[in-house]
Amino acid sequence: MERERIEVPTTWTPEEAITILGFVDGLLDAIWHAYGPVIRRHEELHGPPPPPDCPEADPDDIPF
């Protein structure tokens, strides 16, 4: 399965970004709880998914 790059707004406040991270973290926990064994078996057979296509980070570009 190929991962798509997801664009996020650049207008969020730090507090909004932290809230979204909390939601995503909870979602990941719920997915692992429901599908963890199936995901592990799939990765044993097919290997882990490739990393998302991310451009190199610019060390001078600080987001906050």
C-alpha cells in the first residue's frame, strides 16, 4: 500500500496542532488495538510499508 502525502494547513496555532496530534495518537492506539495482530502478520509476509515521500527538511525553516 502506497502512502499519500497529506497536506495540513499552515495556519494552525500550536495549540490546534497539539490537539490534532492528540487525536491522531488516539486513533493510532485504537487501530493497533483492533488490528495489531493482522498488521504484524501482514508485515511479516510483505514487509513494512515504504516511508512517505518527504522532501528534505530545511534546518533554517522553523515552523513555529
